[in-house]
Amino acid sequence: QVQLVESGGGLVQPGGSLRLSCAASGMNFRITFMAWYRQAPGKQREFIARITGAGTPNYADSVKGRFTISRDNTNNMVYLQMNSLKPEDTAVYYCNRVSPPFAPWGQGTQVTVSS
């Protein structure tokens, strides 16, 4: 069965950096387009970055130039390097496929940007 496990979140000051990781299993990972999403309190889950199986990235305007998505097809991992973090980046971050059918959502990883 498909499983996604996110990690790497934490508390960071504005301007700081974090690197999130997503471990995927139970899918043909190498050909699966993957994405990072986030959900802030009281808001809907939103797309922030995607990456093709070959490694071509695409970003939401809100994170372009600050976040970098990457993947390791050997180890079925997706990463999100987040730099220049802002308080509005505070959210629970999830990884999943780019489009339906989505895998069961993982527990996510909490990112809190605060001084």
C-alpha cells in the first residue's frame, strides 16, 4: 500500500531555513510526479511545488525563488529546501502525488516561522 511520511519541520525564525523530507513507498516512484502542499490554520490545503519524475520543478508564486524541490529516485525521497522563511509560511506541510488519485495523506510536518 502507498505510504507517505514527512519529516524535517520545526520552529524557525523569520529569514531562516529548513529542509523537509518525504519518504514514499508502495508506488512506482520513479515515474510519479510528486508535489509538496501546505495547510495553514483555518485555510485550505494549497499546492506549493511539484517535480516530474525526471526532476523538472515548478513552484507556486508564493514560494518561487525561496523554496527548492528535489527528489532521489533511488531512495524514493522528495525534499523541499525552504529558505528566507516568512511567518506566512507557517503551516503543516505534506507531500503527495501531483494529481488525483492522491495517495493517503501522511501526518505532515509542522513548520512554524516565528521570532
